[in-house]
Amino acid sequence: MNAVVASNYLQLSPAVVLPETMRQSPLHAILMDERGDYVLTTPMMQPPPAKTYSIPLDNSRSVLEISVTDFHFDFSSPVSNITFADTFNGYVVEASVYEDVSVIVNLIGKSSEQDRFQVEEVSVRVKFQTESAQPDFIASTILAIISLADNVRLRIPEVDLDLSLKFQSSLPEVSLLLQRRQLSYRFMVVERATGYIFKLPPEVSGTEVENLAFIYYAIVERSFVFPFTAMTYPSIPATENYLEQITNLSRKSFIAVGPEPLHKTLLGKKILLGNESTRIIENAVIENFDQVQKELASGDGHSVDVTIRSLDGRARYDLPTAPLLPHNPWSAQLQKFINLESDLDTRLAGRYHSLAAATLAGLSGEERVAVTTRPELDVNVFLSK
């Protein structure tokens, strides 16, 4: 079985935080005219002819439609509530888009004659009722796709509302959304395979992120390479038998540990990853081998701690009896959200490439080389004096 190198988790090894303010802060959009140009981006640009709408507070027949052609994604949901907010002089439209997940659209503008309303600004936020993985995943996905899209079409056909929008969001904000999305998806996988249900905290520590990544790869890949530093066998008796075993180990190019049971703890829940796990440590060394060999050679039975360390900082794990996902684990609607993964990654990478290109625009060839050439540092540059 081929091993998969589990490197993606390194992107998430620090604590992953989704502040409460980010859950509540809306994404703001700029209205676009029929040509796709931004409206009122400069004082010289004339806005398109103003259009007004009669927005009823009776939402019994209203439907909210959001279409994102960049991702071939759209959804249509009955409006559950329409209210007028005096605080920002606009309408609040709420529609349920998935289990426990609602999209809230703020239509901000000004009232005109005959109780009609002119939309000047739009903002969107996503609300979910439970702090569990699936609603979190759906919410993160929706916000990510409308953040990265060049054009989001928002319609309420019953009032002839049809807006083309470009949402304003920074690349760090979108990157955080995609990190959170990946985190939530991995929790979903663990939940489906193990039967555990997790309540996601606002902050997930680096240790929990690492444990989550390990459990996820155990379930999905079953054989994978993962970061590894060292392991210690405490209280090895100083006997001739153990001296021979440790000496033989020291001569091998790798050290295999197992098969043995393996558990990982995630958010306080202890998860068994099978009883036949094997850990293969390439480029392994026995720490302080000469001292260990000397103590074991004494033959007096006293306890000796033996530490095995990896020189390249990784090991291969084989977990043939780890929990499995059931066949067709996701509903068709949820799978639609999951399938957006590669498009989201490609779109984010494109935004970063565009930013880099804009940074280099206007520079001469010589200046570009000077900016992009990797500096060569003296080997002792980071040593303190």
C-alpha cells in the first residue's frame, strides 16, 4: 500500500481561530452595472439609472436566489423573515439554505416616493444554530465562494430584485475561512467514521489541529507519512536480552514499532484507531546510544529509558483497522459543497498570483530580479553573539 505524505496539516499547526466578530461581521458588496463595471468606484463614474423596489414585509411567497457562476453554484430558498432595520435604514432578508444554516442579506439604501426603496449597498452574513462541524462547514463554504467570486447574482423575483454584486474581502480573511472550512470538514469525517459528535470551540489549539489531521489521515488514507520527532520506552530492564535487542535495533536503517493499539484524543474524546497500528521510523537513531548500551550491559536489572529519534522528523504509519467512512457518507446537497474544494483553492491561488503580479508591475527586468531573487545568508547569520 502506498503511503500518503500528510503535509497539509502543517498549514494548520498553529491555533485556528474564528473570532466571534468574524461570524457576525457581514461581507460587503459593491453594486455592479450591466457591463460588470463597479459602480461609484471613482467620483468621475456615473451610476446606472436608479432602480427602486417595493419590498413587502410579508415574506410568505418570497424566495431568495443566489447564483455564483464562477463556481457553477446556486441555491434558492424560501425567505423566512423580512424586517426593516432603522439602525442602518434598510431591509434584513433571512433565508434558510441548509440544516441549521441561514443566509442574512442586508439591503442598505434609502426610501423614495410611494414607499419604494433604492438599494445602494448589500452585505451578507451566515448564521448557524449549533456549534457543530457540518453547519460550520456549510457557513465557511458559502462565505468563501462569495468572497472569491467576481460576480454574485442575488435575486428576489417576487419584488423584481436582481443585483450583480462584487464582495469585498481581504485575502487573509478568505484564507482563514478556507482553513476553518478544512478544519470543519475533517471533523465531519471523524464524526461519520467514529460516531462521535463534536462541539467546535471558537479556537482550536495547534495540538488539537495536529491530532485531528492524524485521525483524518488514519480514516481516509490508512497508510501515510506524518511528522514524528521521538518516542521513549521507559523502564527497560538492564539485562543481557534487552542489550542484544537494542544493539540489533541500532544497526538497522529503520525501526518498526508494532503492531499495537493506537489511540488519539480529540477535544476530550479518546478515539481508538485500531489494534494493529505500525509505526516505521526511517533514519532512526537511538539517543545517547553509548550511554544506553553501557547501562544495559551492567545486567543488574535497573530501569533504563530508551529514546528513538527520527533524523528527518517523520515516520510512516500503517493503520489497517482504523475506523472507516460508510459508503456514500454525504447527502447529494452536502456533497455539492464538498466538491468545491479544488475550485476554491484554484481561485485563492489566482488571487495571490494577481496580487504578486500587480506588485511587480512597472518594474524593470533588473528590478524584478532584485526583488524576487532569494537572498543567500551566511551560515552563522542566526547565531546570537
